[in-house]
Amino acid sequence: MDSTHASRLIVLDTETTGLSTKDGNRILEIGCVELIDRRLTGNNFHVYINPQRDSEEGALRVHGITTEFLADKPIFSEIAQTFLNYIHGAELIIHNAPFDVGFLNYELVDLLKLPPLESICTIFDTLADAKKRFPSQRNNLDALCKRYDVNNTHRELHGALLDAQILADVFLKMTGGQFSLMNESENAAQNVIASTQNIVRTLANRASLPILRCSNEELLAHEARLDTIKGCVWRL
């Protein structure tokens, strides 16, 4: 499915208790933003999940979601079917998809013995796409926001729904062509301005220079030099 033309897209982000499922880390928040024909619908999906464990210190610093806050939230198995129904048949837009998909499949496949995410959705990784567009550059979400002029000043901590909303904005600009067209136009305009300024400076400098005329001897020497050049095109 072509992510630039797919009719239903779901921009998805998760927050987790840590970086690796191998350490028993779990999902504690899912945020999804729906796009139909590349337009935001407002039909979003957002849920906090009791991961049944504490967050690692590093993860807690990133998302700020405490064990106490999550204590009365549903566990993953209680929201799994609602989540699957919501995303079914859509194309998922995810930044660094292997991370989120790995955690989701850990919950779905390893813990609940359900089919993997890829069996009901296609997946578009905006990080992989950005690396192709901008090799050897930083391509995290903050860097892409700056590159595509997406306002993320309200993002003090990571949150799944907020990050999904920001990524939706980035994705639309990244795949819509506005960025390259805008920059080409800006560069062209800047080049014209720079060239005009150079011409003005050159003419101003020339106007202040004294006019030096050749002597008859210099003109004769010049003509003699031109006589030695076959097919000379500098003579009037």
C-alpha cells in the first residue's frame, strides 16, 4: 500500500516501561491519530495501560508516567481487541517502527497468543523514509519538526498521543512535497537577491574606478598579438 495515497492511515506511537522486551518491559500508553484521504478526522485512539511493573528510571524521565498513575488503568489484554478493531486494515505510520511494532507484537503474540500486527496492517516507517531523504543527518522526531517547521514547543515530556499528533503533521509535510518545493523556491529567491546585490556592488565599484586608456604602442602590440591567434573572434 502506498502511504502517500492510502485512504486510511493511522499514525501511532507508544510509551513503554523501558527499551527492551527482553527485560520484561511493557507498553503503558498507546496513542493513535486517524487520517482519511490524508486529512485528520479527530477519530483518535488513546489509552493508558497498567503494565504491571515499574518503569525503568531512564524511561520514567522520558515520559513521566508513574506507577501510581497507572495503578487503576486497564491491563493490555483488556484493551487489546478494541485496539485491534481500531487499526484493522489501516496503514500504520510509525517513527522507528521496529521499536513500537516489537513491543506491540510482544504483547499480542508472545503474551496473548494473538496474530502479529503485520497480519492486519501494513506499516510505514517514517524514520527509515527520513534516512533515505536525509542521509547522514539527524532524523529523530525533534529534528524532523525543525526541518519541516512543525511546532513542538508544547512537548516537554514524551506522550504517545501528543507524539502521534506531531508525527502526523511531519508525515503529511514529508510525503506531500511541500518541503522540497518551498525550499527550492526560497533558495531560488535568495540566489536572485544575492546575484542582484553582487551586480549592484560591481557596478558601484566600476563607477568609482578611473578610466585608463591604452597608448598607441599598447594598441599596436595588442593587434600584433591577435594576428598570431588563428580564427580570432575578439576583433570588432
